Amino acid sequence: MKDQISRIEKEAREDLSRVDSVDAAEAFRIAYLGKKGKLTELFKQLGAVPPEEKKAVGAELNRVKQWLESSVDESRQKAPQAGTSTEMFDETLPGIRPPQGSIHLLQQTIQEITSVFSRMGFETVEGPEIETEFHNFTALNIPLDHPSRDAFDTFYTTHGQLLRSQTSTVQIRVMKDRKPPLKIIAPGRVYRPDTVDASHSFMFHQIEGLMVDTQVTFSDLKGVLHLFLRELFGSDTKIRFRPHFFPFTEPSVEIDIQWGKGWLEILGAGSVDPNVFEEVGYDKNVVKGFAFGLGVERIAMLRHGINDIRHFYENDLRFLRQFS
Amino acid sequence: MKISTNWLKDFVELAPPISRIAERLTLAGLEVKKCEPLKTPADTVFEIEITSNRPDWLSHWGVAREIAAVENLSLKNPVVDPETGRTPPPGWKIQIKDAAGCPYYTGVLIEGITETKTPDFIVNRLLACGIRSINLIVDITNYVLLEVGQPLHAFDADLIHGKEIVVRKPRQGEKFTLINGAEIELKPEDLLIADSDRAVALAGVMGGKDSEINEKTRNVFLESAFFNPGRVRKASRTHQISSDSSYRFERRVDPEGVDVGRSRALALIQKYAKPRHISAVIKAGEKPQLAIKTIQLRADEVKSVLGVEIKPSQIALILGRLGLQVKQHSEGVWTVGIPSFRPDLTRPVDLVEEIARIYGFENIPETLPARAPITLGENPRLSLERKIRQLLSGAGLCETVTFSLISEDGLDAAKDLRRAVQIVNPLQHGLHWMRPTMVTSLLSVIQKNVNAGADSVPVFEIANIYSLPDAHKHPVEERICAIALYGKKAAQTWLDHARAVTIYDLKGYIESILKNAGSVDLCVAKVDKSYFAQGTSEELRTWQTPLAFLGQVSGELLKKWDLKEPVYYGEISLEKLLPQAQKIRTFKEWPRYPAIERDLSIVVKDSVKSGDLMGEIRGLGQGLIREVELFDLFRGKRVPAGCKNLAFRVVYQSLERTLVSEEVQKVHDKIAQMLVQKYQASFQS
């Protein structure tokens, strides 16, 4: 028994020399003093020791136990440990930062806008980018051969489809699909054959909104959109509603916000034209609604002071990471 | 359109300041984009954006009419020639052979012009509106166009053959030389003004070279007509000629304005050109009438659209100010007569808009829709996208937005573009494919950033790719998440070394996304893509569904994009991942009984796949293995050439009981033995 004790003590001395952390000290303690620890096992065997030796062996065991306990304490304190300072610590060393990624600013802007509307009970939906004449023009009350189409120059595919020139197509799809009441918001890519410069791109992002119900008025449109613009640009945002023309709304309005000394157009909107309701098979005498559309790039440029739309598509990491 | 405020004063009083007028117009729907002061003569020019539904605003008189309505003022009419007491020009006749294209044509012969100098006020006003003075007669036609909105055309009467005007379609193969000298080949749908021999004008668009007014012209044939808007638009687009005249005709001119414009021009010609003789007007056809001449309006319709109660008396007043004939039926019900210049008004809602405009949008209150809350589920795909964006941006990747339109650069026509969607009218040379993959888009992003000095470009994009699997059906759009990695995994710091990114980093991101979305039991399969280096790509599937693929971009493409280091590229199909995504996760109890870990370090040939070994180990575990993890892989040193050392940590754990170490050792030994037999594995310490 005594041999066993001294062998364990020797082993422990060796192990102890390798203890270099708090965790290791704990593992060391468990290995010797834990429930099934080596020394604990010897204590268990004490019953089998002849009575005349019991006292001496017991004393020896206790001595080793005390030594082990104090050693564990000591190595715990010596080990570098959270919450204790050592001479090695240099508070001026820079921290190791995790790599910096980012969500694209346009996406952040879309998320912010849709979440404002989501709080007002609008559901985010999407529609296809490759569309038909019907969804992009006919159903939106834009006659095939009419000057009102000039604003919506369009890319066509070799198989007679087109790339949507506006997200208003999604209103048509949703209305054809569902019954009122509807409150939707539809972000997405749109395409127009515009030459790329600081303020134009042949691909950009729009968000379309639509509310349809039995009693929706132009004054509701004003209320909802003013609330939205205050959420986005701040509660003291000054706005004005200016009559305009869109084939798919009547009355139609453009909304400007005050920016510096002047006004900047920020949204197009209007009460849904009865012809559109007719196209999608709603009873134009029963339902009313309003729709609106906004350009994501324009809003992001205004809010973040970006002067060239091309920054969004060039994807320079120095640009992307500024908005992480 | 440019509008001179001096000119407006001929028709309506403008109470200063002029900026107030600009604002009133803007808030009535004629947006004044710019207010430009002129010095000599003193004037202010408005640049007004006029929407395509209101061609009646494309003139000074039209804008003045709107100001009169908005400000509740009276409107003066332009001074016109009475056109009375004259005789028709002997021998002249007008024949309309295409009544659909030209329902109404009028003309007048003016002979013996004695003056040719354009008075200063006309020169100045034209100039203020951006039109250069040419000669008196042409200046007067332009002046009338800008003043009352009716385009006119003046021919040199001596150059019209046979004293005859024929409005007709072109003959087979007919050609025509425009005033600007360009020769065009006429299309069957074109509308021509011709004399007895040949075409003299492309109706409503532009006159001909052979009959234009010149400095020797003394006799003039003046045309004023109504041309079909669609036909003028078509001709203007087909031949790519836009003129002030076609711009108005294609938006529809006021049929009554045909006579007003002509008589206004005659008044000016009489006064300034001092002709010897003016003939009576000769006419052909009939002025087109509005399809809808009256609209019934009820006051409650105004309220239900606008959400504001406007007094019936005020409604009637507003409509009257706009030049509409308002006749009351009963309290709050009217029959509204529509004037010829407002074909845009066909329905009660159109009148409601007019009322709102004049009442003032700013005077309509703001309300919030009254409606009980409706339930709306979050779009599951968008929430999956949001999760992925958070995961990848949190891991240091930057999201990009690149164009969906690409060129075929770097792609294989047979493999990649066979089912791709093609654009017929691309804007920029070459960008005529809707991308079937994002690999080339992201390679360009990497290239741009490397050129800008970046040594690490980890990017991703969530967007659609497009294909046309069946030419008779609508193209398919598939939402994917593409990831591309280049350069260093992480920058060197004072604590850590830099390390180059590897394909396993990419695979790790993809695995994380798939597992976070809830897909389990991933397995790998081979995949063949034109843009990957051979034998360096794989597909990740769950059961039979391919969810993602990844690989190392081929050397050929790297060269093309001028990149020195490898690019790892992968795509995850969100459409296919979505059904795997679990909305609500079920809690799984972890084993309560202790685990026993055993390591297994073996040397095998390079050709042996670690995944096969892991599967084998698991299969031999008699249900006691909870996890097999590869924690080390190395070659060289004591490992023979062509071999690798793989170190696995095998975790034995039972859900039902505490495992005994001897039992585990037995299983473990058996596994080791099997690996030796099956894979010629050897053990090395």
C-alpha cells in the first residue's frame, strides 16, 4: 500500500509539472482527487489494510491528499487565467477582429423599407423578372402604341417575353391570384435600356406597394405614405403631393421630400385605376385601392450621400464594407 | 417644354411673384423643373414637364388656360383671322384617300408675300423656347405651334404640282427626301401628303425638301390638319424622326384647334408678311368627335375616391373653371360636357382627379386605412435569404449586386448557354444573355478588387439565374446564393498567421448554410461544369435532391480574368433548399450516459476518400457511435509518398446505458481491423 502511495505521488509530481492552465489543474485534480481519482481509489482500499498499519497508511494518504490539494490551488493561481493580469498583458495591443463582411446597401435599404411597411401590415411578395406584355403593359392600362409607353422602354427576349420595366407587374400577378383585401409590398430588379451614367443604369431596383379593400381612399394613400417617409427620413420630414400621370392610377401623384432648398421626387403613387381592376377581374364598383412605387437606388443615394449610382454595381469592397 | 411667361401674359394675368405661379403650376400637375430668367427682353422661362396624357398643355395658350383655372381668372383668346369674304383658290383641290389616317385636312393659299422680315417679338419668343428663327412663314408656323398647340405646315405653293393635295399611303417602293436632306424608304403604314406627282410631306412628322419654303417663296400653301395619333407615332418611330409637330400629333391635337391654329397663323401672316391675296379655306373630311362627350358624376363618388367631403357647389365651380360644361341633374348629380381638347376625360374617376387637382392635393386630409389586423406570414424564402445573408456577412463575406445581363465571355455556348434566355435588343455590346450562372459576374468583381489592391475577396450574391428549358414555355427563374472566394482566408495579425483560402472553406460555408436551413444527411456527388477545373468540383445532395455545387474555377478562366490565385466558386439553390428548411425545430434530447472517445490514426493511399472511411467506421459501430470527426490530415514526414495520414475521433455513446471501456475497445479494434483489410490501412504513431 505504501508503495502504491509513493508511486502515485511520483506520478502526480510528473503530471503536476505539465499543468499549465486552469483547465489542466482541474483535470489533474479530478485524476487524483475526483470520485474515481487515483488517490480516492486508495482511500477506498483503506478498509482492507491490516489494522496495525491503518493509522500510518491513513496519515500518509492524508499527507499526499493535502499536498495534492495545495498543489492544485497553487497551479491554479499560477496559470494564466481570465480576470488576472500578468506582466505579459499589453493593453495597447490591437484586438483581433473577426473578418468584416457586409450586406449590400441596396439590400439593407430594401429590408428597411419593407420592414416599415411590414409594421403597417404589408406582406412582402415577389414576382418574376422575365415577364409578358400583359403584366408589364396591357393590364397596367398602358396601350401598346401610345406615348405613355415611352417612359417604359423595354428589353425583349428572343422568345417574345420582356424584362419587366417596373415592379408594378407584381400587383397584377397578386391580384390575379388572390382576392381582396390585399396589402403587399414587392421589391425587385427592373430593367430599362438606359445608357449607364452617374444617375442611370439599365438594371435597378424598385419597390411596389399595393393596398386593395372596399374602402380605401386617396386620403389613406396620403396618410400611409407620409407615415412611411417620416419613418425613413425622420419625423420632421417635409413632403408635398404633386399631381402627376401614371396610366395605372387615377388620380396619380408624385411625392417630393424637401431636400436642402429644393424638392426631390421620391415616390410615385395613386389610386388604382378602375381599368386595372377590370383587367384582373375585380369588381371596380366595389373595390378601391392605392399603389405606389419607389426607386431603391435613389433613396439609398439620398440617405447615404452617394453621388454615383454605379457604386452599387461595381462592388468595390471599400464601398461594400463602409455599410457593414 | 419651355414656356415664356411674357407670352403667357397675352392670355392671362400673372400676379407676381413669378415663383408663386411656378409653384401653383407644379402643384396642379405641370411640374416646373426650372425657372430661367432672361435679360433682353426681360422674361422668365419655365421648363415644364408635361405628362403624356395632357397634350392640351403643350402650348402657351393651354398653360394659360390651366393658370386661369387654378387662379380662377379669365382667359383671353388669341387674335385670329375672321376667314370671311374670300374666294376659294381656283383649280386647287384636296383629296383624302386615307380617312383613317387623316380625318380632317384644311388648307389656304397665300399669294404675293411682300414682307419677309420676322418681327423681333416672334424671334425672341421662339428663341426663349429654344427655336431658331428661319424665315417669316416658317417662324409663324412655329409660333402658332407654341402658342396654340396646332402644328402647321407651309409649302411653297409654286412647287406643288397640279394644284393638288392628296393624303394617301405610299406606293410600293416609294422614297421620300425630308427637309433635313435624309432620304427615307416609305413603309406601307406611313401617311403621306402628296401633290399630283409625288410626296411632299410625311404627314405630321416632317415636310419634304422639294416643296419647302425658301427665300424666293412668294406663294404659300398653308396646311392645318388632324392626323391619327397612332399613325404619326408609328411613322415617327419607324423612321426615328421626332419633331415638335409629331410630338403633338402622336399625343392627339385638339380637332377644334385645327381651325384656330390656321386662323391664328393667317392673322399673323396678314399682318407681317403683307400678302397680296389670301384665298378662302378649302377643307376635306370632318373633325373627329370625342367618343364620350358627357360624363355623369355624383358627389359621393368624389368622396369615396378621395376620402374628403367637398361641397357640391364647390365641385361644380371647379369643373366650370376647367372649361367643362356642368349641368346639374339633382342635388349632387351632374352631367358634365367634355370639350374637344380633353379626350383624356372619359370616366367619373377622371373628373374626380381634376377636382382633386384644383381643390389641391395638399388640402386632402391624411388618414390611415381603417381595417382590422390581417394575418400575414413571412415569406419563407425571404426569411431563408435573410438568414444566409446574416451567416455569410457575419463570416466576413461581402454581398454584391451584379447585373443579371451578361456577355458570353468565359461561358461555353453548348454547355452553359444552350438553354439560356437571350435578349434581342441589348443596350451594350455583348450583354445579351440573362445569366445562367453568376460565376463570370463574381469573377469580374474579384478582378476589379484585386486590381484595386485587395488580397482577399470573399463575396456572395443572392439573385436569380435564368433558363429556358422549354422554348414553348415561359423562362424559369431560380433564386440562388452564389459564393466566390479568392486570396487569403484571413489577414495576418500579430497573433495569427495568414492562410490562403481553400475549397474546404467554401464547402464549410455551404455546409453551414445547408445545415442551418435544416438539411440533414448530406452526401456528395460528382458534377460537371464547363467553368471548373477538371476533377475539383462536387455536388452536395440530400437524398436525391442536389442542393448545391462547388469547385475550383478553371485555369483558363483565371487567365481570362487575369487572376493569379485560385478562385473557389459555388452555388446553392434556394428553391431546392427551401422545402428542407424547417420552420419549427423539435428539441432533441442529448444522451445522458457518458461518451467514450477513441482516436484512430491511419495511413491510407491518397486515392482513398475520407468520406468513405467515415461511412465505414460508422457502419461498423454497432449503433454505438454518435459521431466520427476527422481532426487531422497530413502527408510527408514518416508517411510514405502517395499516402496520407488521417486521424479520426470516434465518439461512442449510447442512449440507453453507460458504455464500458472494454466493450468500446472491442468495437474499436474491430473497426481498425476492417480498415486494414478493406483499405490497406496501416497504423503509425
